[in-house]
Amino acid sequence: MEKRTPKVAVISDVHLGTYGCHATELLNYLKSIKPEILVLNGDIIDAWQFSKRYFPVSHLHVIKEIINLSVSGTHVVYITGNHDEFLRRYTDIQLGNIKLTDKILLDINGEKTWIFHGDVFDSTTKGSAKIIAKLGGHGYDLLILINSFVNWILKHTGRERMSFSKRVKNAVKSAVKWIDNFEKTAAELAINKGYDYVICGHIHQPQKRIIEDKDGRKVTYLNSGDWIENLTSLEFENGDWRIYQYHAENENAVKNRKPKEKLPVPVVESDEVYMYIESLVSA
């Protein structure tokens, strides 16, 4: 299968190290593209819930494939989020084709695109509220685990998949209002800075829409979604941004490649990964 070549690809909220992470699907996606720039827009590794008891080889494969892309010429920009905030002490480090930062500004075809994770707008990720947010994260992970089991049953009975968390979010008016406020806040800030596009992650809500302020100024707001429920990315190709929705049938050719092209199993063991991340957190 010939790889697609978007100029820029943006993924966020992968949450490696959690039960809800669709690492296999993400790996298939990463192996299907060869972008000039790959932006990892926060919460790639979930340090809030990281445990040496659970870090499957498939999650290690995702990390290895990102490194493979960087070695083959793709510029990888890792923007830190709240779940991988332990990396923020190393902001603006460059290792080969991989750069660690808090935000970036891309100038594409004369238009400015501002990309950052978005947790800066979320007061629940700071101070004492952060403890509650972490507990909520564990509850969300359990909900996703139960949801995965239910969807397995639905799939084998020929019924449509369902999302528990989406139903909860859509049923709670305050959650819907919070998401709308998040998008408008990001958009207004981008408008004031004179940017044409603003891209966030954090809220697990893939989106592309034009937002106008009270003075009639406009900006295009985009959100890359997540790889827990939506399995989405953003891609810039043919002069425009679009939301890419992963479907297994789109990547069948990737799965059926010859054995010699398969990603080798990393020699790094889960315990070693855990100890390395733990050393970064406690440094």
C-alpha cells in the first residue's frame, strides 16, 4: 500500500498506558501516512494513570513507529498536555527530527495556524482540583473498558457500536456548554493574535468550524479529537485542513503487508519504560 502524504498530520489524546487507548488502530494509521510534519498535540502518554502493570507491546509499537517516522524524515513536534505535563520541564528540547514544546505556530501557504493542547483553559487540571480530575480519569478509563466489552458483544450480534461517555456528555447540558465555551475561548484568543486557524486537543471532541467574534472577525477552530473513542486526526492536504476518521477497512492493506515490512517488536520491556518515565517524573 502506498502511503498517503499529507503536508501536516495532527493527533492528540492517545493516552498510551490506559485500557481505552486504541494503539493498534493508531499504529495502522501511522503506518499509512508519511507527512512532512507530525504534530503530537498532548496527552500522548498518560502519566496520570501510568502503571507498570499495564503497558502493552502494542503501545510500545506506537512509540517506535513515531521514532521511525522521524528517522525517515518526518519532523515530529511533541506538544505537551496535562496528562504528560511531566515533560514540560524539558520544553524546547530538540532530538534529531523530534522537538518537544508547549505550542507551535505554522505558516502554511501564507496562513498562520496556532497549535496547542488546550488544558490551559481547564481549571480542573490545576491545583487541588487536579486530584479530582485524576480520580475522574480513572473512572473514565473504567467506563471505556466496560464500553469496549459491550461493543464487542454488539459487534458479534450485528448491532451498532455505542459510546457511553458520549451519551453522558451529550445528556449533560453543562458539559455541552463547557465544550462550546472552550472552543470560543480558543477562537477569540487566536483572533486577537491575528491567526487564521487554531488547533486544540484536550476535550476529545473532533471539530472544524468557523467562529466569529462580536466584531465580525473570524477564525477557523479545529480539534483533533482522540484515539480513545473517536479515532480521529487532522490532516492538511491540497490547501485545506480536514478531519480524518479512522476506519479499519481503510487500513486493511497496511495490516496485510509482507512480513519483512512489519514493525519489529521493540527490545524495551514494559518495566524499563515504566522506570524511565518514573525517573522523568521524579527528576
